Amino acid sequence: MTRARVVIDRDFTLGEVPRRIFGSFVEHMGRCVYTGIFEPGHPEADEDGLRTDVLELTREMGVSVVRYPGGNFVSGYNWEDGVGPADQRPARLDGAWHTVESNAFGLHEFMTWARKAGVEPMEAINLGTRGVDAARELVEYANHPGGSALSDRRIANGAKDPFGIKLWCLGNEMDGPWQIGHKTAEEYGRLAQEAAKAMKFVDPTIEVVACGSSNLQMPTFGHWEHTVLGHAYDDVDYVSLHAYYEEHDGDHASFLASGVGMDTFIESVIATADAVGAARKSRKKINLSFDEWNVWYTRPGSEDAPGDVADAGWRHAPRLIEDAYSVTDAVVVGTFLNSLLRHGDRVKIANQAQLVNVIAPIRSEENGPAWRQTSFWPFARMSALAKGEIVAPRVISDRVDTAQYGDADLVDVAGSYDAESGRLALFLANRDLDGSAEVEVDLRGLTASSVTFAEVLTVPEGGDRNSANTEQDQDRVRMVALDGVAVDGGTVRLTLPALSWAAVELAVATA
């Protein structure tokens, strides 16, 4: 049996829980938009063609901000194609995913969807095939009240009030050779600087995200961030991170410890950004936008792999990387959320990629149902319970040796404390496939009086670690009651099942 001791001290907090870390991502890729969030004619479509079943699940999940319209897609996208009368919009070839883009869904439709979903929009601009002019023009179209050519065009297209988009991504993965319009760090750094300046001339209230590295393994990692921020430090507000993880060759120990890799990635980018700031003698801190993260099984040869979709010819909204997530995947996703919360003093934005169908927590079928994948649950529970201040847990846990990350704690913990409601929320994962974990939580400066919420996601009865939710069995894996959480003043004891992620909320008072 695994054992762990966790120390939570009321005086050791990292600042407010940033609500924007509970973000998602909608890209014109596969079936995320078409038959995902947008399907006119579906039995549950509303008057705008938006799927109300998907909207309801998005709200239940607690999504705070959604990045749009890409992703690799945005680096070849003309935003003008997606505005104006839908029947007059041009169909285009999307080279990023080798599909035909109808442009039936564009900026206005997305803003309508965002309003109904209750999410903040995060708009990405094309710095691949376009540049400063298109960037500032899109800000004018979206955010200027009226009286200019582009803002009046928005009004003529049916949106009298400005969209007021505050978050903007300066391109996407521009460090990647696969990206349309790929650039060197020097080229991109100067372009990002000038685009940010021009966009803020139009609307000085916006916040902009510079592209960081597409993953920790990029050969330019570190140098890219240092060079880009060397140019754009004074003009941008965030630098981005992207990371996807999967289980390789049955190495489940490394896969379950992937959150350690996320920790390292975050801390390395913080160090690089702060080094640039120190060299400039700047008091400004560049925060992080982890605006793509998830489990993604890159399986060449599968019918929905990007390369195989391309081989099938130009199609509109084909199935693309529609991974079915298991219990194991959901526990790993839970540890990613733990990592993001623990680093919430600097990671201010995070977007799980993507929202629907494409490596997503929500699945839907054309003219059919929508349902929750296993990975839906940790996100929904943390988004609902993480409030107030981020606590800084000290964890002393039994450890496991992994091939990719060295020694890793078998028990992973994050948490928050809300003084206003008197609630302490703990999020705990047991990475041990075979044994349960006895966890003792030592509270300092707080006393717990009762358990107000305790649920766990783990292997369902009669299932195994590969159990998943499907169209035919949509509730196979879900959060269930975590029994036996014992509270005794400053001490809390609980047992985590093997391979599990749990959310526990306690009523507490200051000691």
C-alpha cells in the first residue's frame, strides 16, 4: 500500500485561483465545429444552429475561456472569409488539416456561441500567411464601437455592439516547421512585437499572448522564448506553452507521471521569461498561457490520423483524432489540472485542447447524442470546487521510478482555500495501478469540521484501466462517492483507490 503525508498551511498560498486556467479550445479541425458545437438541423439545435446538448455540457464542465479558431488552422485563415452573409462566404482549402472549410461558421457565430456557453472568447490571429495589417484590422472589426470602416462593417453584419474580445493569441506554434508561415525566433519575435503594438494602438485594453515553444522537446526550446521575449517583452502579456502526452510501448509508469513533465516545462519557461526580464531590469512579469494541453494518441495508420485523413482527399469536417479516453487517461488529465493549479501564480490561462470530438472531453455524433468522456470529470470537478487562494501543499509520498521522469510521487496533490465560504478543496491522484494509497493531511492554521464533498474517479466495477465511455455506454466511468474520509480537527485521513483522481472539499475554520 502506498502512503503519503500532505501538509497544508493556511499561511502558504500562491494567490487567487485564476479562473482562466479552466479554458478550452475550439479549432476548425475535424468535427470540433461542424457536428460538434454547430449542426443546423440537429434535433437539439437552436435557432442559430448551435447544439444545445453540447452547450449544456460545456456549461456543466465549467469552461471559462475558449481559444478560437486555431491552432494550425489559423496560420492560413483569412478572418474576412468567416463574416458577412453565410451564403456568400467562400469555401477554402485548409492546408493545415487537408480539409475543405465552408466558412459557414465564423467570428459572429463563435461570439454567439460563446455568449450562450458563458465563456470568454480568446481569439487567435494569423501570423503565418498574414501579418500586422490583418491583426490590427481584426481588432478594429471586433472591438471598435463604430464610426470606422471595419467597425461599421461589423455593425452591418448584425453586431451593433462591439465584441470586446480581451485575449488575443499572436499566431500559433510559429516555432514549428509544420506550421504554414513558420518563422525563426528572430523573425517571429519582431513580428509579434509589431503586431502587438499595432493591435494595442487600436484597443489598449487587450491582452496578447506570444507564441512559445510547441513542446519541451523542440530543438529550439529555451532559445526560442529568450529570443522572442527579447524583442516583444514590453509589448506582450503572456507567453504560450503547448504539450501533449501519451502512453508509449506500455510504459504506464511514465505516462502516469506525465504531470512531472508538465511541471518541468512550466518552471523552465518561467525561468527563461524571468531571465529576460532580469536582463532588462524590468519590474514586469510575463505570465504563462498553457493554451494547448491534453492526452493525444498520435497513431499513424489509424483511420482518423491527420496523415491518413489527408490521403483520403479533400473533405469537409472528417473525423480527426477522435480519441476515446480511458480511466488511465482521465487520471493523467487530473494530474495535469493539479499541475496547472499549483502553478497558478504564473500560469494565468490554460486551454484543454479541444472541446468537442477532437481529442476532447465531450463527444457528439451527427444527428445523434453528445456525452461526457472520462476526462470530462476531473475538469468539471476542479472548475467547480477550486476557489479562493491556491494552497502550496508539501507532499511526502512513496515514489516510483519512471523511465522518462525519474522518481515521481505516487500521490499527487493540489488545492485551494476559500476564506469567504470556509472551504478547503483538495485534488488528489493515486498513480499506483495496483495498490490503494493511505493519505494523511496535516492542516496548519486551519481546522476541519466536516466533509462537504468527496468523489473519486477510478476503475469501475467489473472494468479495468482501459474502461471508457462510449455512445452505447455513456456513463461507464464517472465520479462516484469517496467513502471513509475522516476528519479530526487538524488531521484528515482518506484512502485513494488504485489508479484514481479524487476531489475532496472540507468545511474549515482558522485555527
